Amino acid sequence: MKDATIVYTDLFPIKYDLVANHTKYGFDKPLMICCGYGGPPYNYDFNKGCQSPGVTACDNGSKFVSWDGVHLTEAANAVVAAAILSSQYSKPQLKFDQFCRV
């Protein structure tokens, strides 16, 4: 892969900012999961996964950062993807369109 370019993207500051400044991105409950069991503050029970009986998903996943305690919601992933594509968190800081040869 002689023409390969490796770009390192640090996801920690992106995800930290997502939780610390959740209202800036339109999220209500940064630590509470959408599909879980147990109610506030986390709605998480280690013994009950999202597919377990009695576990329900929230009505509006776009207001939550985490889907199930492991995976981000679609809305949170959109914020992360936008930050990655900005190249602000990447080394080297190359715009992704530089990798496309047309």
C-alpha cells in the first residue's frame, strides 16, 4: 500500500465535548441511555440488555447520546462524524477531500 495515507483521529476529546456540552448539540440527558432498564439517572442495568424482556427504547433517541450504554445514537454519531470530517482532531490535519483523486 505504497499510496496509503494513515490519519489518526483522537475520538476522546470529541466524545468528551459531546457529553460535557450536550445542550450545545441538542441532547437532554448525556449519561442516560435510550434503550435500557432502571430509569434515571442512567437507565442502565448490566443484567438487562436492550433486547431483554421489559426493556424499552425511549420515544426520541435524538435527545440521547447513548443508545444502549455501549453504542452512540444516530444523532450523537452525526456529531462525531462532523467533528472527524472537520479534521480538527486528526493528525495530520488533512481535509478528507484531499484523499480523493478525481
